[in-house]
Amino acid sequence: MRGLYLRWAGIIGIALVIAWLAAQHYDRAVKTITPGQLLQTRPVGTVRVIGLVQAGSLRVTPQEETTTPPHTPAMILADFELADQQERLPVHYDGPADDNLRELKTLVVVGHLTPDGPDGPAGRRFEAHEFDLLPNYGFITAAYLLALIPMGLFLFGMERRVALLYTVIKETTTYQPERDAVE
Amino acid sequence: MSRYILWLRKYQGWFGLAGGLCMTIGLYLGLVKSPPDYYQGEVVRIMYLHVPLAQTSLFAYATLFISSIWYLWKRDPLIDNAAHAAAGLGVFFTSAALVTGSIWAKPTWNTWWTWDPRLVSFTVLLLILIGYLMLRMFIDEPERQARFAAILAIVGGVDLPIVKFSVEWWRTLHQPLSVSPRGISYSSDMLTPLLIMAIGVSLLFAYMLMVRTQLLYLRQLLEAKKGRLLSRVQL
């Protein structure tokens, strides 16, 4: 029984390490913040911001024709406002054209916040270089946890009962001389 | 103790270890390395668990089906234990596949459930498995229990091809067969983690089947030992 518990402690330890690595990966590559959170926390470096492209704010300028390989999307410059329920964030986008860039569309933009301008924080804008897909990691996490946790519990329960049965059967065998004595 | 049970006890750990390793690598490749889908986005990552679980459910029923035929032919209680174990595991894997599929359906089809032929036939498979276990609970005499359960499992086997080919035979919302004579409809970035996960879950199923077969065998052995002891005491 001790070996069983030790083995499962090891499995839980490995699972916790994997969960921690997954959380780190989520923070680094998947986590998005709203324009309000961005303007409050003012993070340094590349972040992912989710918001709604405000109606009437989008202006797209195609970049000058350059020699690009075939099947490569054209490069564009775009200015628009990304909003959540409290804040509006001016965004300047410089990158490949994307079908998802349209007004009243919820988008994830990847880039960084510029430093304060001559007018102070009011001159700040978000420099984006990439659009990303909307995160729906809640569904993925739910699916994996709802399948893997019961699987672990089910397997542990079975292994524990098997170990107990082996012990009981061994003990039952030990008492066989008594049975013979009764006979 | 049966030498087959001793064999299972000796080698089961390798299956568990290999299954766990494959699943760890598959989860890493599926959740971190593989790209998101153009249409579905990140939620496609549920596929790396849902598809292996669904395939293993069919595999579990196939094991039950073959074991039941084998039992009716040989009448070996150990084969009946394996069939009984496969049914219990089948209930677990089928339920898990339905739950993960339902969670995947919500963001892609905008519904948790729809009366789609694949979903309905898969739920029927779960009901057959539950029925199989209930039948075993209601019959006390072991030989009769095993015989009736085997017959039910063989009759219920008709659902297996219906589940598999429902997406080909009817117009369904569920995606068609991804691996068929027409070719493979996955990119290699997605196929590799999916295959590794499928192997991992299958190995884990094999491991669980070995453990559960032992569990059922040991229960019977203990009952037999107790019964023998009791009968000798009464003598």
C-alpha cells in the first residue's frame, strides 16, 4: 500500500508541475487584458488586448506595393479605437491585412503601449503588429479537467482496491491452519 | 491464483508508464506546440482529448464484444472478468467523450447538445453499456449472469458500426471521418499530437483494463475463499 501512495504522490507532483507550466504558458502566450486594465496597469513589453473596434473609428491605409511572395497578405496601416465598457484605447496597427479587422468586431491585438507623449498619458496609444484569435481557453480547461481528474480518481480507486484485495487474500491464506483445526 | 492474473500484475506497470508518457508528450504538443485552427481557433485543442476518448470508447466496446463471444465459446470466468471490466471502463470513456464533445460543441455549434446521428448513436452505446452493468447487478448466479450479459453485449454490438459510420450514412453536424480511404484531413502539426494522444489513451485503457480485470477476479477469489472457509467451518 505504501508503494501505491508513493506512486500516486509522484503522479500528483508531476501533474502540479505540468499545471504550473501550463499557467505560465497561459500568462505568457494566451492571457488577454482589456483596454481599461491596460491603461491602469501600463505593462511594459508585448501584451494582448481584447476589445471592440468602435464604430466609425477605423481608417485603413494600404501600404505601398512591395515585392512580396505570392499568397502573402498585403501589408496595411490602420488606426482605430478599441473599447471595453469603461475605456477607449487608440490603436495603430502596422501589419498584414486581416479579414477580422472591421468595425463592431471583438478583436485581440498584440503589441505594446507607447510611452507618455508630450501631452502626458493622454498622448499614449497602442502599437499593434498582429491580430490574434479570441481566447476560449475556459472551454479547453473545463474539458481537460472534467475528463482527466475523474480518470485519475477512478484509476486510483481501482488500484487501491486491488492492493487491498491482495492484502486481504494474503491474510485469508494465513488463517488456513485454523480452518484445518476446526475440521 | 491464475497465471494470467500473475502475468497482468507483472506487466501492467509498463502499459501504465508508456500510456502516461505518451499522454504527457501528446498534451504538451497538443496544448502548447500545435497551431490553432483557422475556423475554430484555440478551442480545437479539445480534439486532442475528445477524439482519443471517443476512439477508446469504441475500442472498449470492441473488447467487450470479442470477450463476450470468447466467453460463450470457452466459458472461462477470467474472460468474463475481462468483458465485465471493459464494460465498466467503456461507461467511463463514453461518458468522458460525451462530456468533452458537449463542451467542444458549445463554442463551435453554439449548443451543448443536438439530436445528431453521431451523438445519438454514441449515447445509445452508453445506455447499452449501462444496461449491461445493470443486468449483471440483477442476476445473482454467476454463470447465468455472465451468459446473459455476453448475449446482451453481442446484440448491442450492432451499434458499433452505426456509431462509426453515422457521419457517412446520414447528413450530420458532426465532422466526417478524418482518416478514411479518401485520405487524412489533418495537417501534420495536428496529426502528430493526436496520434500520440490516441496511443497514450489506448495504452492507459489497456492498463486500466488489466487493473480492473484483476479487481473483479480478486473479488471472486476472495468470495470463493470465504465461502470455502465458511463451508469447512460448518462441516
